[in-house]
Amino acid sequence: MNNIIKCINGNIFILFLLFVSCDNQKTMPEIINRTAEEQFYIPENIYASPLRIAYFDSLSRIAPQNQKERYNLKKADALLYAGRTKDAIEILERLWKESNMGTLRYQLEAFEEEKIGPKLALAYMRLGEQQNCIHHHKASASCIIPIDPEGYHQVPEGSRKAIQLFEEFLRQNSHDYNSLWILNIAYMTLGEYPEGVPEKWLIPESVFESEYPLKKFEDKAPQLGLNVNDLSGGSIVDDFNNDNLLDVLVSSWFPSGKLNYFINDGKGGFIEKTASAGLEEVKGGLNMVPADYNNDGFLDVFILRGAWMGTLGKHPNSLLRNNGDNTFTDVTIEAGLLSFHPTQTATWADFDNDGWIDMFIGNESDKDDFHPSEFYRNNGDGTFSNLTTSAGLTVSSEEEPYYVKGVTSGDFNNDGWMDIYVSTLHSSSKNLLYINQGKDKNGNISFKEEGSRRGLKEKISSFPTWSFDYNNDGWVDIFVAGYRRSDFHTIVPDIVKEYLKEPNKAETMRLYKNNKGFFTDVSSEVGLNKVGYAMGANYGDLDNDGYPDIYLSTGEVNFESIIPNRVFRNNSGKDFQDVTTAGGLGHIQKGHGVSFSDIDNDGDQDIHVVMGGAYVGDNFFNSVYINPYQDDNNWITLKLEGTKANRGAIGSKIEVIIMEEGIKRSIFQTISSGGSFGASTLRAQIGLGKASAIQEVKVHWAGSNNKQIFRNLDLNTFYKIKEGKAKAEELDLQPISM
């Protein structure tokens, strides 16, 4: 009671301290639920569609006669985004009919009336998706461009009526690229593309052709029991119970969204263990990042919340401690990590080289909504200390806010200290590169922003990012996907213009080549100066040639954004080839968390993708694409365990030296979970191409400065390497039929 009185009577600073103090007296589920009630399930939140339906319905009942239709239109919009598509169509059909008759002239503004037709067409398109792609889901056919006969809509009403409307819009405006695109997709769903599309509105088949004949990946999520049908969220594929079988953790971003935890049964399937793992009360989370923060040998998880919510985004994150018995405990409060900022991105690394993994969180700031980023030092006793200010990592200030959407860590100057790259959304600001300055005489570390000095001075609107050595020269490079569109509402016109080789103003992808600590934009040189409007994204080796490739989960929250995920193959470090359609990977549902992993222990990397969107009515099935390259190229898999380095070996560098067709070459990999949205396994699965032998494997352990060399390792074999142990331990892992 005394605390409450103080909270009421104290000044703002004391109020803040006591707010945190009061929260520390609550459990994390209570804090998460209270935050959701206050900041999410309210009419002001555009994503709370079910609540907004009732809200606009009540307003339409009490509004003056000349205002009622405005609220009915808003209600129809909320119905559509809530997944109640038929109810939305009923309202929109009436409004569309009356609009054409001119009877709405004094009840809606012109800009509101213009929305009715496109919204109705979109509703019919979504109805077709619900009745076919969801209710009659066929994993490797539904919603994948080019749509093959198994994916054709068996219930044609939605696409058929959408076609009628989009053709009407195009007759009025032949440069309506949004209608042009969805019209072609609608014809595809009916099996009438390209022949049935009026020639003047046809997007030719040739624009979808791949630049390399990648083998087709098959989506086997339903057979594996991993076809979670939910909203956008994070993905982690890794070994949570240390049985050398990769498990799966999937989040859904709504505060009521379920966390799904699946154990690999080793027999070609997965068993859901969410309830027995103690995870039923852990709700929400747009992204997750794994690390063994307490060095007990079991992988823990940090869940991120509040992204995109602006002033309503003050949601707490969660640290889940893996108890080693297939259960987890939320230890956010006792670990000292409870804070309230909008975010979806964080990176783990041993920034101070003490053998314990630290964390940097990138928070979203606007000029009227300031949220400093956070840097937490691991104290080695299960707790963290917030050293953001002293380390120079607030990133944003009230004078210069940065809307951080992606962060990645890497040793960019090869000095043995992990640095940080920050991707920001607003095109008026640049991305940032923080170089780790190491420890001072008192043992404290600090960072200095050196992006401009090191060649990263351009202003760019971007989202997911990562560091990887794309050309195997021993220096980690930076990839970041652009996230700016020409059209205020949707990226679709830019996508269409790019396919048709017409100019557009969308932000393109960037690949920054590392030249001994300084960077050059080589995007055009390598063929990545394309629209890569990605949310989730990650990298992995599609064909085991030893060069990392790119998977982009493209899209945005709008239902109009029916665009394919994009995949690019690394052509020996020289350039990147679009292999989207050849690989059967051009999914047109929303893509979020992406994880590369050898989920079936056959030596190549499979892909797990969370496909749901942001609105409650934009749910879709997750995908697990099984890699068909297990017999084409050689490989080696290394599970590293640190002793002086952090136990999970995050940040440790591997160099595999091979003989390939009589030529010696090196393949480099750094232990990490990959991209900033989605988490790949920390077990290093390394493609070796046509290697005839492995000459050496070099390991540079993160933080400890220990270097080890291993010889006489076999091709196509799993090994465990423990820091300080002279011999690699062969693991007897058998392929799993999936």
C-alpha cells in the first residue's frame, strides 16, 4: 500500500522507479497480460481487429445518419483483417452497389468511397485463399509461384469475382500495378494463367524464370507435424535437449499467441511438448534469439515483443532458461532484463571476451517516442547489468532517434572483439556500425560508431540484416535488405515494375564487401541490387557448395502484399542468382522467421519458415523445405563446445581447408544463429562442394583467443569439438527419413 501511495504522490522519476519495482513484484505472465490489456487489446490498435469490429459497430449505431456508412466501412475493414471475410464482403458488396448508384455521395468522403471496390476485390481474393490454400492446404503447391495444378483453387468463387473487379479497375487505369499483379495471381489460382489473362494485362511467364536450375525443395511440414497455422513470429531450429536431434520452437506475435515447442522424435516426426515444457503461459513474441547464457550446456531463448506498435509498444521481453529436462522457466525479472520498449531484434555475443555471452537489443524510436537501445553485460551468475550508456550503445537520442529493425554482431575488423551493425527503417537516417574498442584499464568495454569512416555512410531504409563471409576471404561481410516502397500503401507496384524491368523507387538490397575492416557496396556487381522487401530472412547453403545463399521472407502487413518469398544462390562468391521458382520456394503468403538447419541429419540444410501475417485473419501454415542435395556435394558438421569461450561457442570462427578438383580452398563460417529475424542452428553444417579431402579444420575460439587445428577429419561426418581437447569426437548420427 505504501508503494502505491508513493506511486500516486511521487514525482515522475519516482513513479517510474516504483512502476518497475511494482512490476518486479508480479510474475512475468501477469506483466505480459496487463501490458496486453493496456496497450494491445484497445480500439486504437489497428491489429486488434475483433475488438475494433465491436467498436465501429457501436459507433455506427449512435452516429448521425450521414456518418453511419463511414463506420460501416471501417467495420468491414476490421472484419476482413479479423478473418471474417464473408461478413466483410456482405457490407462491402452493399456499399459498392450503392456507390455505383450514387446514393453514398453525401455519406462518405471521396477518398473513402474509392476504397470500397479495391477492398471488396481484396476480400474476394482472401476468401479464395481461405477456402483453398488453408482449408484444402497442399504444402508444396498451395500459394507457391508458379502455381502448379495441385495448387489450383477447387472453390473458384473468390478468385473469379476478384478477377471481375480487378479487370474493371484496369479498364479505368491501365497503370494500376496493384490490380495488374493480383489479377495475374488470381488467374494462376484458377489454372488459367497465362492463356486466360487478357494480353494487355499479362505479366509474362518469363519474368519468373530462375537464373540457375536449383533442384526443387519440398515442403514437408504437414508430414512432420510442424505445419503450425498461426500468425507472424519467430523460428528457432536447434537441439534444446542435447540428444543431437534438432527441435523446433515457433512463436506467434499476438500477446495471446501460443509458443509452440516441438521435440524431434528421431523417426521422421516431431512431438509437441509446449504444455509439459511449461510454456503455455509464455505468450506472444515476434522474434526469438537463442544462446546458452548461463553456460550450463543447454540452449536458452530470448523472446522479443512490442515491434511496430509505436507508443503502444512498451511490451516486456522474456528470457527463458532451459532447465535441461525439456522444461523452461521465464527468468526475465531475476536476470535483470525486465524493460518496456518496442523491439523485435537482438544479438548475443561475448562482447567483453570473458567467456559469458552478452546481449544487445535494438529498440524502435521515433521523434515523439524515444527508446534507447539496450546493452546487457552477463555477470556470470545468471544476472545481467545494463551498461548501455557507458558502452556508448544507446543508439538513439531524443535529438536523433533511430527506428532499429535489425542488428547483427561480427568481428568486422578481425581484432578479436565482436562489433555491432544496426539496421534502421527510416530512409532519412543511416545504418550504424559500432566498433568494439576493447577493455580499458578498469576492464570496461566501449563502442565507437564508425560506419561513415568505414564506408557505410549512405542513408538507407532497411530491415533484416546479418554478417557472413559470402566470398570466403576470411573477412565477414554485411547483408541488409531494403524496406522502402514508392507507394504509400503497398510494395506491390515496385515488385511489378521490377519484374517488367521498369524503373521504381523502392529500396534495394545491399551487400557490403569487407575489405580488411572497410566496406564497399557490391550489390550491383553481384546482382543483388533488387527489391528485397524482406521481414524475416536468413542465409544458408542451399546446395552444399560452401558458399552461403539467401532466403528472403518478403512482404508487409497489408493483404495486398501477395508477393513471393525470394531466394538467391551464391555463385562461388562472384554473384547471386535468383533461384526462387526453380527451388519451389516462391511462397506468396507472408514470411517471417527463417531458420536454416540440417533437420534430418543428412548433411544438407533445410529451411523452416513462419508464414503467417500480422492481422488475426492473416494466419497461414508454416513451411519446412527439405533439401534435396544430400547426395550431390560433400560436407562436414561441427558442434563446438567452449570451455574458456562461451559454452555455445557463439562468435567462434571456423576455417575448413579442402582440396577440390586439385585446388586448395578455404571455407569460413562463424558460429551464430544467422539473420536478425529467425534463428538457424548453432551447429555448423558446412558444405564442401566437390572436395576430395579435408586438409585442416581451424577453430578460433571466441573471446578466449585459443586457436586449434584438427587434421584427419573425414568428409560427410558429424563431429563434436571441445575447446582444449586435441581430438575431435565423431558423432554417430544417422539420416532421418522425412
